[in-house]
Amino acid sequence: RIDAHQIKGLGPAVANLLYFVHPTIVMPFNTAIVKGYNAVTGSNVKLGKWDHYLSMREGCLRLNAQHRRLLSNDMGALAGLLFDIGSGRYTAPPRDDDTAAIRGWEADLEKVREESAAAHKRWVAERESDASHTEIQGWLRDLGKSLGYGVWIASNDQGRGYAGGRLGDGCLTRLPSGAQPGLDLVRLIDVIWVEADGSKIAAAFEVEHSTSIYSGIVRMLDLALGTELGAGVSMFLVAPDARRDDVRLQLRRPAFSRVAELGIRYLPYSELGTHREAIGRFGSGLKPLSEISHLL
């Protein structure tokens, strides 16, 4: 009855709505899926025709039943595959009687698998990097509190999950007023320790797990040279032990010629991890951190 109204675009809309109600027996319907289905099966389904959709649905049910071990019980995985083929992301498998095309398709498929594996590896590395970065910020947060400082966490990291809560839990909600001139960048410094009376910044920390140190150095320069509170602030780059030479090499760039004036110190992960609990229990002020870090 709906088809009898011949309303342009209504068929795909109805099919997509029905898919969400009955995903095991109804197939989504759009241009890319139709193109993908035609490429895989050699059919000539037209998007705007309801009877064409019903024939495609029957074919998709057969395909899904035949390859269910590789797909899923509902039609979502098959719809996604056909969409990717129809949108040009993947090439449709060739017909059984075309040996040369099959070999070419298998080579393309292997390339896609390698690219997907590489993308997954990068994704895992990025997640691990984020987790390590957050963990080090958490160490510095807890250590700063133990030493009696107020702690500021970078404004874009305060909501990150850490130790069953948020990284910004129990931390300062605003920086000292003297930091206002360069506030936009200063508030993005990974961790800042503020004197207990809130009068000035005692130390600033940039955690550089695996990326370029440039943005972190620029934020420290903004704090040191662009605010009223920059003078006398102890600054630390906190990074993996193996990155020390890389950090020094990056700091030799002419753009960072004034960095030497800041007295930035390199604090390796291993030293912080080994000594943070003892410093938190028995330490006082910034001297213990100076003793386990190195001037760059």
C-alpha cells in the first residue's frame, strides 16, 4: 500500500525504519548498499523501486545465511560490507570464472587487511599513549597534593577517567590571577602546582609520552615570559627514559633558543615512578624532584 503512493524516497526511508524494528529480517536501503549489492551479485536493483528492494532483501537473506559465520545474525554486518563496497572502500569479489580478476582481488584484499591491521596497531598505540599520559598526570597530581600544593590539571584533561574518578577531582578550578595574561595556553599545561596560599605557581609539568615536545615547550614559554607569575617557576618535562636524547635534539632548534634560560629539567618516568611515594611521605618542597631530574 505504501508503494502505491509512489512517493519519491519513501521506500528507502521505510526500509531503514523497519530495519531498526526487525534487524534480522529487514535490510537497510540506500544508494551505496544498492551499488554494493549489485557489484557483489551482478544484479540491477534500482533504489527507488519497492519491488526491487524486496528482491534485494531476499538475496541478502540468502547471503547472510550462507556466510553467517563471517557476518552476524542480523543484517547489520552485511549492510556495512555492501555499503563499503558500494562506496568504493572495498572492491567486490570477482565472478568465479575470472581467474585473473580473482588473483587481483585477493591481492587487493590482502592489502586492505594489512592496512586495517596497521590502523588497528596505531589505534592501540594511541590508546596506550593516552593511558600512560593520564597515569603520569595522576602521579603528579597525587604527589603535589601530598606535598601540600594546590594542583591544576590541564583544562582539556580534567574529565579524563583516573583511579575510579576523574583526573581533575580535588584539584583547583582556577589559576592564580597573575596567570591571566597568557591564560589560554597556560591552562593547557598538563599539571601545575600552586603554592598553598594560592599566591603563585611553584612548578609546571608537561608530560611528553611519544609526541613532539613543541606544544608543551610553547606553553611553558607562555607561562615564563607571558605572565606575571612566570619568574622563578620550576619547569619539568616528564617523559620516558629513552626520550632524553630526542628531547635535547628538539630543543636545539633556533625557535627554542630562549628555552635554556628557563632551566627546564628532564624528569624520567622511571625516577618519578620509583621515588614518588617516598617523596610524598617524607619530602618537602621541590628539592627532591630536582635531585631525580636533569637540567636540559
